[in-house]
Amino acid sequence: MQYQNVSVGQLIRRVSRFTVELAIDGVTTSVHMNNTGRNKEILVPGSLASVRYVNHPNRKTHYDLLAVNRQNRWINIDSLAPNHVARECLEAGTMKLPGLSLPYAVRPETTWRDSRLDFAGTAADGQSWFVETKGVTLANQTLAAFPDAPTTRALKHVHTLTMAQAAGYQAFLVFIVQLPNIQQMTIYRERFPELVTAITTAKQNGVRVLAYDTMTGPDFITLGQPILFDEHLPFTEMNLTSL
């Protein structure tokens, strides 16, 4: 995924849940942040950050925050990016769903029962499937963790995937880690223990859980390789000056 109209500035501060201030070409500028996480280890004043210019007359700010550089690696913070990357790769066949034959017919944003899942489709052999993607921005060295903040929406999606698996679909939960040099991924048990239990149950019932790393920069994010996922790995957050 390649972004257009990108500039790099310096992060000044977080103003509100969806707004940060950056110094862009020496001018203090309000920037929209499309991410609801805590992001305390990412939004560190003084860090380099990339933004995309959006020319729309009804917007309060014409900039969207894309990524922040921490310890020489760009962390993509655009919550829409994982879906865009997943769709591109599912349609191109570069994201292979285990047990399903290529090519895939892909339908985005499909409602099943009382949930809207990111993707539905069929494999070449006729098997119907669902994919729900989740972006991951929290990490400690080479270990990534989800979630950054408790999310009842993710918990509901895991329950829905479990029901879909029982109904004859092949269900997938796909985590896309939005920073490079990650080798493993887990669930942050101390932050949301219910999600660990739900994912373990989903796996026991046949739901496939996948995790991928990415290659990132100020103006791009590209799917990398599958990495180990284990919801029981312990995770500890790093301090603000270590990531």
C-alpha cells in the first residue's frame, strides 16, 4: 500500500483522542489520527511522523497521521491500512489462507448474523470463508501484542468467527502487525484476559489465527511474512524511551 501526498514532520503532542499536533515545515499543524488506541509508546513528542495531505473543504484539518518513527522503525498508525493491505493480498493471492485453494473470490464488509466481518468469499474449491483483520501497533522488541486498549468489538468478532466455523464456513482471524522486525505475536492478557480465552476456544473449534509482519516506511506499508502467533506468550510493555 503506497500513500500519496506525504510529508514528514515532528510530533509535538497529542491534543485529543483523534488529534495530534505536528511541526510541518516549521509550522504547528493539527493532524487527524485515525486510531483509537492508547499509543503512549508511539506518540512521543519529538518523534518524526508522516502525514498525508487531504484536500477536502469540510474537514477541520487537511492532514491524516500515517506513521511515527521510533528507534529507527516506522510504526504505521493508520487503522484503515490493515484492511487495505489484506484486501490487496487476498485478491492477488499473496495472502494464502491455509487449507483453501486459490484463487479467492473476495467480498469486503459482509454482515453475518449480528456482526460485520471484514471479508467473505469462496475458494476455488467452493469452500466459503470469512476473514476478520486486526491491526497491531504495540510491541516489545520482536514481540507484538494485541490489543493496545480493551476492545469489546474484537471479542464479539472472535465469537462470531467461532459460530461461523460451526456453521460450515472456514473462519480466519488475521493480525497484521504494522511495524517491521517482529518475530512473534501474542494477546496482551493483562489488558484483556477475556480475549485470550475467546481466541483459545475459537482455535479449538477450528478457527485459524494468522499473524503477519510488515515492511513499513513514512509513505508505505507492505505485507511481509507469516509469524508465530501464540495467545499465551507473556507480554510486558517497554518504557517510552526503549521502543
